[in-house]
Amino acid sequence: MNWGNKIHLTVFGESHGPAIGAVLEGLPAGEAIDMEKVMAQMARRAPGHDITATPRYESDEPKILSGFLNGKTTGAPLCAVIRNSNTHSEDYKDICHIPRPGHSDYPAMVRYHGFNDIRGGGSFSGRLTAPAVFAGAVCRQILRRRGIDVGAHVLSIHGVSDTPFDPVNVSAELLEDLSSRYFPTIDHAAENTMRAEIAAANKMGDSIGGVVECAAVGIPAGSGGGPLSDGIESVLSSLLFAIPACKGVEFGAGFHAAELFGSEDNDTYFYDGKTVKTRTNNAGGILGGISTGMPIVFRTAFKPTPSIAREQESIDLNTKQTVKFRVHGRHDPCIVPRAVPVVESVAAIALLDMLS
């Protein structure tokens, strides 16, 4: 549960354990961190604060144990712990031998010989994104002082779409506005329609998924790693796919590029009097794993929440018989709104790692 090269992140804990947390190593000393801004990002991800989310309420207030003094980083590893205060472990006592469809229960049981903690998903739970958001909230403040802004919005939920980013002209002001909201959409009317879709799925005891679109601006041309595993797409994807329920990532035109002619997909260059730019941005701001200087734009697809109230079919691992059961407990009918700050946060961590 660790990641990184120059900026090294370790996430620890389990959903129903006493606490979860993060250790962030490699941060420069003397970086001022505004904890109110950190808590604002934590609140966007935290459960129990919106009708579209699980009713499990957690304050998600990180207690910093090291690496932070008098409002600034010390250069030592930054360690924070977040207490779990509202667990209902009894909700999982009847399914310890019935793997839930869509969850890691069965493959984790095989890998860890039955010793894995399935309560709330254990270490595979989306609860572990809370410390990632803490780490990302710190990294994004450091990036912002370097003129780099990251922000995202809910692009679609169950077929209801928001206005996509203009990939050539993404403003820092727009990204900052989106990063201040729980359910960020560019078209405010789209939020209402999406909320209605979530409510309808929840009423049926079901769930739905969607897509988060993220952008980063201010990254100088030539930034990034090599053309293979150290390229911007590779580094970002390695953290994005670590977000539970993430099932797809695409940059720029993404899969749509497969339908274009080369003459349509190529981003032609021009000089705007100050710098080199491209007239389109099908590359998503990245060529050869390196920044072109244009906005970095990518989309992340999230599957529907696997824990649903509707009756499902599985097997009893003890009797080897097919059984029907319902997942009890408190679950999100749609995780996409809460996934937005997670996407922003892991993007900030990855970018700071590449630019350090």
C-alpha cells in the first residue's frame, strides 16, 4: 500500500479498524500548509454529508503526528491518522463465507488464505481514499504555489452528461471553483438531473456509476518522465487505478481517437506570440509521456457501487451451494461525486512526484 518515487505515499488501515492514515515522504521543508483548506477537501470526500452518499458519518479529521510544525512542513515524513468512529461491523457477520458480487471478498480470501478483513471491505475499502485525499490536499497547495492547478467535475452519471472541459482553454479559476464544491458540474442543471438518477437507483435498492473528468493547468512543456513507465500517463494511471471502483482511464480524445484519421487526431502547432500551443488537444496535453504545455485532460470511469440492497446470487463457501442474499449496511448509491476530490488528490500527488 505504498507508491511513489520522489514523493512517496504509504496508506494504512482498514475500513472497520481503529484508524486509517497516510505517510507522505519527500516533501520539501518549509512548505506552508493551510489546514482549513485541507479540511475543506476532506469534507468533500467524507461520508454522511449529502443525500447521495452513504449515511455512515465520519468527521474525517486527520491528526498529524509528524512532519508538520508551526504551520509548515519540517522535511520529515508527514504522518496523519484518521480515526474510524462509526463502524457497524455486525452488518458483515452473516457474509463472512458468502463473497459479495463485485467486491474483492473472494479473490482476497484466496490470496490471504481467509485471514483478510471483509468488514466494510477491509483494506480494499473506499474508506482508504480519505488518507489519500489528505495527502493530495497537501500536495495541491504546494503545486498551486508553483502555478499549477488541478480540478475535476462529474462528467456523466448513468447516461446524464455535464458540459465537458474545453480541452484547449481550461482556466485555473474554473478548476478552483469546481474544487470547492461537493457535486461539481460545469452546467449546474446537469447536477439536478444526475441527483434524480441517483435517487431513482437508490429507491430501487440499486446503484449507478459514472465518469469524472479532470484537468491540470500550468504544467510547463517538457515536464514528465521518459517514454515508457515514467511517462505522465503511466504515472497518473498507476494511482488512478488504485482508487477503488476505477475501471477505466483515458487521456485527451482517448478511445475516440481510434475512430479518427491521423489528420483529424493530430494537434497542429502555432505560436501565440508568447509560447507554442496547439489548436486542438486530442493528446490531452501529453506526447511521448511528456507535457506539451497544454492542459492535461483525462477521464476516469467508475463502476456502480457493488454493495446494493437488491437480492443477489452467490455461493456459500462452506456448503458450496448457491445462495441468495442481500447486502446489509450503509452504502453509496453512487460513489462518483465523492470520487471527484479523490481523483483530484491522486493527480496532485502524481504531478508533484513528477515535478519534484
